Amino acid sequence: MPYLMVQTNKALPATQKGEFLAIASQTVAEALGKPERLVMVALEDETPMVFGGDHAPCVYMELKSIGLPQERTAELSESLCSLIEKTLGIARERIFIEFADAERHMWGYNGETFAK
């Protein structure tokens, strides 16, 4: 149910993409206390982007999840920025993150929703 979308203007080799996706999936699962089997991570590299009028590498992320705790967004920001710095080599001051708490009835999976 957690979904992390990562967009960057940096070109990444195929091997780095696979490694990043695996580490990001594990990071999100651990950070949110959710089963990794329900975590989805998407990566779009070479996205035309400019940040602050500069074409240097940058990242935009969206983290959506049911029950995303508002009081933990600073902690989640730290975790995700560290992930990007360590795996993609992009400085945290070049990263924006949008957090979204999804309502259970608005999140579908396996032909159903999480509303019960």
C-alpha cells in the first residue's frame, strides 16, 4: 500500500536502478512498519527537470500510504533524503518530497480496497 515515486533528471545505469529500487522498497517498508510485499517503488530517471534555475541533479519524490503519520514526516524526509544521497549521490538540498495520506477506500489492491 505504500507507494514511492522517484523522479530525477540524472541518468542512471540499469544496474544502479535495480539496486536503488530494492533498497528503496526495504527502506519504505521499515520506515512505515508496513509489509514489503505491499510496497511499490517507481523510478523515472532522465526526467527533464530544473530546480532553482539549475539543471544539476535533483529529485522529486511522492510518498503515499494509508495511515501516513503526519507527526513522522520530518523523520521520513530524513530517511528518504539519506537514501537518495547514499544511493544516487544527489545532495539533500536538491530534493523535494510530497507526502500524502491515502484514505482506505481510495486505495485499491487485488480487486478490492483496503476499506473493511
